[in-house]
Amino acid sequence: MQECMKKLGIVWFKTDLRLHDNETLATAIQECEQVLPVYCFDEALLEEKQLGFKRTSAIRLQFLLETLKDLDQQLREKGSGLMVLKGKPEEELPKLAKMYGATKVFAKREVCFEEKQIDALVEKALWKEQCVFETYSTSTMYNASDLPFSIKNIPDVFTTFRKRVEHESEVRAIATTPSNIKSPTIKPLALPSMDDLGYVSINSDERSAFPFKGGETNALNRLQHYLFGTHHIKNYKETRNELIGLDYSSKFSAWLANGSLSPKMVYHQVKNYEQLFGGNESTYWLVFELLWRDFFRFAFKKHQAKLFHYQGIASQPIPKSTLNQTKVEQWINGKTGDAFVDANMIELKTTGFMSNRGRQNVASFFIHELEQDWRYGAAYFEQQLIDYDPCSNWGNWAYLAGVGHDPRAGRKFDTEKQAATYDKNKLYRQLWLSKTN
């Protein structure tokens, strides 16, 4: 490891917006005399993607702004603060490094194609300023170097992956939360407003199953509430397929997605809970879901851009889907005529959130009933979901389309049967279809 030589290091926060269990921040503090925490509003975040959807909705952007405000407050309490830049990281970070004489930029390690391209551009530009770029793995429960196989040999079937990891690997201890951070003087937080970024602020809908605010503080409060405050984790496996309310599932996903909650922190808190109150199938199942999250991330590291392509990692060619814009718009707006699908899609459009059960049903309907190109559904989810994570989102869509990590040809859900099972009293459909939308 190249030393920071007791000079200033820049900590580039991306989707690791927390102080707890942040190896990137902890290493910078250990190596450098001063650290400068930075977040860069990349112009690409606000652009429209090739498939016609934006990269982020107003709902997720608002959640991000709340998260950044909380991160700044956390940093201020430690004697530091957050500097916010706007522009391309490969242009803004080298300028900042030159201005402060930084010798190293510390950042989260990426696995997806576009993010890795940006990192490569940043590293190349920083070298010109004689500044080192170093990355750390902060997004998974298990560290890639602790897996019982190399990335290129990771099994393409989850069950095979899970069995070996559970028996042969261990989750590392969490990185220490800093008690003090030495930084140069950082001006008061200057966050762009929603209006500055070309968006309109969104008010929370009273029906929302996710009315929460962004930020590490809220994430840790939610973790405490779901485990030790209410013991809802004891019934997680039984309730996770419900559709209405705050506590039928953990709701950790949005904070996990932007990194204001560490998956390792969740894991160790679940283990603490089990020691105090006993474990059961539900406590195991929450960790099981985190392992699925890890699996998708490692899969993208292995297959790179393939899981963004129509064919995915399928060995046999699959028939091409035609795109019917009218059908896509009906699906987005909850106008398909399938009440269960429509209710879920209205919830997503209104709140940025949808249950796991709902996601599987609407994705299956889009792929198998409407017979549309699965990538357009995935792209809309990318825009709309408050808990959007590229690996989990695109990995799950490819899985349902039969071109991802599934030994079967593709998973098709009978939405009428699903509605009868999970919304037998029609309360969910009434909740989201009763108002004019």
C-alpha cells in the first residue's frame, strides 16, 4: 500500500454514505494527517439513459439529498464536514487534488461497467496530478477475497454459491467508526436544491410503506427498531410477502443501496440479536437475503456488462421481444387491466417503493404477459426505485427473464393466483386503486 505520507487525502464518497463500517474513510484517517470528505454530483446521474428513462427519479434524488445532509452533520460532529462538487468526477476531483495538494484519493470499489469506466477516467486524470487513486470494498457482507473461489469461478447458481460461502467463509468485523476527523476548514454544506437539479420536490403519500427519510442516522434507527425495538425480525420470513404497512419487511434496502447502512453492520446486529433472544428461520432469512445481494454483486464482477444485455448470460439464443410503447406506458401508469399489477405499479410510481412480492409479479407480467423487452422494465425500475441497486435490480430482472442466474428457463407468475394468495381481502388493491391516479 502506498503511504499518504502524512499529507492530505481526499475521501470520495459515492454509494457508501456513512461513517460506520467504512473502510475507505477509516483507512484514509489512519494514513493521512488530514482528510477531505467529498461528494460529487455527477452530471450523468441526471441524464436520460439510452432506453428512454432517467437515471434517477425525484423520489430517489430527494432521499439522496437527505442522506448527504445527514452525512455532513455526522462529519461536523467529528470535526470535519462534507464538500459537495457538481460535475464530472474525472474533472472535478483532479482539480480539487491540485488545489489541496492531495497525495491520494480514497474511494469505494465498483463492479458495474459504467461505474468502473468512470473510476478509470478518474485514476488516469489523478495520475497527471501525481495523486494516487485507491479503492476499497465496502458494499458487500462478505469480502470478495474471503470467498472460497475466485471471482471468475463463482457459481452461476445461487444455491451452489450459498452453500459453499456459508460453510467456508466468514463475515469480517466492521470497521471502527471514527471518533475524530482532522480536516481542513470546510465551508457550510452547499447542497443543490431539487429545483437546481431540475426536479420538483415530492411529498410522502400517506399510503406509503416507505415514508422514511434518508441518512445514516435514520438507517441505524430503523435497524434498532426492527430488531431490538419491536422484535419484528422474529417473524420476517412469515411477513415479508405482505404488501401494506411499515413493518412487514425490514425496509433496509434503500439505505443499503446508497450505502448509509452497511450490510456487515446488519449481519452483526442480527447475530447479536440471536445471542440475546435466540435465532430462528426468520433471523436466518434476513441474512439469506443479504447473501442474495452479495451474489448479484459478485456476479456482475464476474460477467461485467453481460447482465445488462438482452441475451444476458443465457447459453442459448432467446427470441427477440418487440417493443410496444403503448403497452409499456400502460404498465408504468397502472393501466394494464390486471388489478394486482396495476396497484403495485401505482405504488411504485407514487412512492418509489414496492414490496418484493409485487416486484416479482409486475416484472413477470411485463416479460411474459406483455411480452416486452425485459431491459425496458429494468430501466424503469432503475429510474423509479428509491432503493435502486444496479446489481440487484438488473440481476433480478435477468433472472425472471430466464437469461440470468436461474437453472430454469424463466419464472412466470400467475398474477391472479398471487393476488388471491397475498391480497385475498383485496385490501392492497383497494388501497392503491381507490383514488384517481
